[in-house]
Amino acid sequence: MAVTDNILSDISIVLDDFNPRAIAQEIARNMKQRRLDADLSQQALAKRSGVSLGTLKRFENQSEISLNHLLMIAVVLGATEEFHRLFTKQQYQSIDELLKVKVAKTRKRGRKNA
């Protein structure tokens, strides 16, 4: 094993996938790129979406926005389909996975303790 090799070099997990701030920054970058691809200025997108220019700038620069405003922008940029896939039922990779779920007891509510 070379000195530069380490145990993490073979792991293909991107740690940013578990970092909410990094996810928000990626969403903001993607939205900005989509805006630019649509040849829209910040002002034009703000006007079309009904989101204030300040809110749009804050999202692009600081990755901060309310869900409602993000959805309003997504409508204008034609990106609502991605939201429909959030929190949908898990897709199973094998028949064994599906059978395990069928056998498991279905919960009707969450537990009270955190």
C-alpha cells in the first residue's frame, strides 16, 4: 500500500450528501445556472416568479430561501417535477427488499420521543 493511499480513498460516498448547507448551496447553484440558461436576469426572474429581488439575491449568494419562494421560482424555471419526487416511497432494488417490507409491521405514526 502506498503512503498516499488511505482507507477512505475507495469510498464513493460524497460527504456533502449529508451536509444540509452543502445541499442548499448546490440547489442555489443549480437554480442560478437554470436561470442563466433561460437567459433571465435576476430582476426578470423575480418579477415573473413574484419573489422579491432581494430574496432571489440572498438565495443565489447565501443559499437561504423559504420553501414557498423556492417553489415559486421552480414553477417559472420548469423545475417542479423534482419537488414531486421528494419524500416519495422508497424504490426497491430487489424482490427480497420488497418481501422484507411486506413482512414488517406497517407503522401508523411516529414515536413520541426523539
